[in-house]
Amino acid sequence: MPEATISYNLHKRVAFNVEQIKSVDASTFDFFIIIPKEHALVLIFYYAPWCRYCKDKWNKYVAVEEYFADRDDIKFGRVNCDHATNRWLCTKHGALRNYPYIQLYKDGHDIGVDVSDIFNDVSKAVDYLTLLLT
């Protein structure tokens, strides 16, 4: 097997760096979603560190977050569903069915919108969220 292929496969299995986005867990979730009220939209990225699909979509999620970094009416968080303390939270929000799972919350409420597929394309995700914020 060529060395480039081996190194690519090993790279794909390594847990990815998620420190750019605020970590939310079962004890801080409600506070993050509801307070402060000026944040009209909240997106939560439910993931498992070993999930290669999560790693691929994570880079797009971070790119969208960076685009909206100067705005105070949208915020981005993440929940590690691999942590035992977050299992019930992930189950409650439907995240254990399929990783990654990106859920949209508006004005402190779960509005039942899974936006995971929109994040396949950064420009489409930016356009969609911009439309919701107007």
C-alpha cells in the first residue's frame, strides 16, 4: 500500500480538534440555548470524536461559525455524544440516530430543524442562516 494512502487512512481515524467551538454538556445545555436571549439562533453540533463523517462536516461548521463570528444574534455549540453524561441529551434530541447531527434552536426553543445536510456546502449554510436572521 502506498505511504500516502496509509497516512491518509491514519489521519482519518484520529479524533479531530473541536476546541474552536464552545462545548455544551447536559448540565449547561439549557443555559446555552436559552440565555442570553439576544441570541436568536443557536446551532448545536452533536458528534462523536471517532466519527469520520463528523470530522469532515466539522470543518464546514467551523467555517460557517467564523463567517458569523462578529454577529451577536447567532451562536454555535457542540455536544460530544461519546461522553456518558451526554447520552440522554443526545438521545432526547435525536442525535444518536446518525452522526453528525446539527440542530437549530430559535429564541431558546428546539424548533425541530435538522440542518445537517445544509452544512454539506458552506455557502448554502451561510445563505440559509442569513435568511433566517433577517
